[in-house]
Amino acid sequence: MIYKNQILVFIISFLIAGVFLLSLPDAGFSITCFGVEDDDSSVCSGNGTCTAIDTCTCNTGFIGFSCELLACFGVEESDPSVCSGNGVCAAPDICECDAGFSGLSCELFTCFGLVESNSSVCSGNGTCTAINTCTCNTGFTGSSCALFTCFGMASDAPAVCSGSGVCTAPDNCACDTGFTGPQCGQEVAQIPLTQIPTLAEWGMIIMAGVLGLISIYAIRRRKATT
């Protein structure tokens, strides 16, 4: 029994001594990570902390056994999928996007300088489905959906609205003078100039009308006296 107690006391004393020695700043104990001591500025490639033998805890934006690799959003810089495959990982979590792409990880298309999530992309009349590629809503056309369509024709087409009006909104034609109809395809009936009376003829017409009224008045008066 005494022997066992002596062993127990020895173990406890050893543990206490060990804790005490580890707590001393100059105790002479050090950890190394891949041959570099933990207090060396270059340990873990200067991008992390040596927390155990050959075990590095990397700073944000770095990965690898010794934190030697740059990363963007958890993807190593040389991985084909870094920055959504549409850019270069230039710094920790900083992507430089290729032309036509935008977003933190280059995950968004751009159409004519506007990112696909912008409410004004494709003139606000369509969806940006690929680089500089707009899918226009019904009633709109053009590379950036900036033009109306009237009955299947773009508003800038010479034959739109039958060539006799202006396409001012989807399927809405403002007709030129003398034309009517949904597509301005009907001419408004007009009196030919050759059928309009001359001034002299208007005078004769008025004179005939006056004489007619006088005749009617005379006839009624004659009947009234008989």
C-alpha cells in the first residue's frame, strides 16, 4: 500500500513540474512546423500559426499544410473553379474577374456594362442570360432590348406601322396624318381637290339658296292671303 502511494505522489509531482516548466517563457521548449520554429516569422509561410508539431492553423485566405497557398472563398488559387472559373484569385478572398463577369467570386454575367442583377440591365426590358446576351421580354427587341416591337417589327424598321406611323409602345402605332388602323394600314377617305367648289361656284350656290328661300316665303304668303 505504501509503495502504491509513493508511485502516485511521484506521478503527481512529475505532472506539476511539467506544467510549471511549460509555463516558463524561456523554458527551452519549442514547437516546429516543417522545420521552422513556432516563433519564427516565416513559420507556416508567414500566413498562419504553428499550433502543434507540423500543424499550421492558417489565416483567412490561405490554405495548405504550411499555409503556402492563396485561396478565394475556400478555393485554392490554382483550382480551375476558383472565382467561379471566371477570374483570378489575386489576394485572399479577392477575385479579379474576366471581361463579362462580376460579383465577389465572379459568379455574375454582365450585359453591356451592367451586372445581371441590376434592375436596369437589358434596358429593364429583359434578362441577361450570358455575356452581352439579353433575352427580351415580349414587345421588346434589340441587342439590349431597347426597342419596341409593333406587330412583329422593331420600332426602327422602315416598314413598321405600314411605313405610315411610329411605333411608340409594344403593338401601338401612332399613325401619320391621313392614315388609321392598328397598323396604320388604312387611308382616311378625303374629298378630292377637284371636287371642292371654287369661290365663284360657292357664290352661285349661296345665291341659289337665297332665291330658293325667297320663293318658299312668297308661296306661303300667297297661300295665306287666298
